[in-house]
Amino acid sequence: MRNRVSTFFVIVTIITFAPLVRAQTVAKSAAPEPTGSASSKAADLSGDWALDLKRGGIGQSISLSDPQGKLRGREPDIPYQPWALEKTMSEYPPTGPDARYDLTTDPYMHYCEPLGIGRIYMYPARTRLVQTPEAVYILYEQGEQFRVVRLNSKHPDDPDPQYWGDSIGWYENGDTLVVDSIGFNDRSWLDRSLH
């Protein structure tokens, strides 16, 4: 079964994290020039990337109107479906205004499960991108996890659901990396406020 990332999640993620990400923090290495159907003028994203703490810091929630997670379940900019609101309100966070560390249902805290896309970017840790002609490897300092975006490839017909999903990418206009991800499981939290 193919699970697609909802347009809402993609837009919220871009809006939430775009002002927090700053330019690369190290000089580019001598990476191989992309070949094949990837344009030779494609940008090389290789290098260390980090949150820009001067632009608002790190919040608890994906909600732009409630970054500290104080309005959990009542955020005006999150259009909950009934089942999603029920799920959010049934969870116990380990941190934040509703913290219940003794009862937390956080899979990261209980079972050392991966943070998953979205939540991984809410921690003050670097992210390293390594670009090759075949893939962009995203290496996360937080929890020492990684994600692979295969370039100019196709998704499997029936991907196994995973925290990181199955990601493919391609360049548009020579400098814009477009990533399409499917095959997510339903165990990952999007932020530290139980979404």
C-alpha cells in the first residue's frame, strides 16, 4: 500500500523549517560531478547544515501559531481530522507544557525508535548531506540516523512502511532538488508535541 505525504505536511514542514535552516557551515568538498540524467549544473548540497537559532530557535510543535505546544489540539492552523485529534490527545509527551515523563507514550523515549522526518529537524543537531550522482545521503547527528534520497529513480511498487519512508529525488531548473517520499509507517511523531 502506498502512503503519500500529504500536501499539508509538506507545506507545514517547508514553512516551519525554511527560516530555521541556514547556509552550509563548511566549504564544499571535491565531490564528483553529477552524471546521467542529472544535469551537470545541478547544485551540490554536500556539507553540514544546521538550524539558525537566531531566527526563532527550536519549538515543540509544528504549529506556526503555537510553536511551544501550549494549545495542543486547539491550534488554529492545524486542520485536524477527528481520528488525528483523538490520537494526538491520547498521547503523553515527555517534555513541554503537558509533560508526563512517567507516562510518556513517545516511541523515541520508550523504544529508541527513529525520530522520523519532521521531528528530527526540531533538535539542535547538525545534518550532513553527501551528494553522489546516484543519491543524496542525509546523515543526522541526532541519534546517528540516516536517510537516502535516490536520484532519478522510481519507487518500489509496494514499499515496506518505514520511519523514513522511501524517497526519490530529481533536480528541476538545475538547482532545485525535488524529493518525493512514500511508504511511511504510522508510528512516528511529527514533533515533540504529539502530532
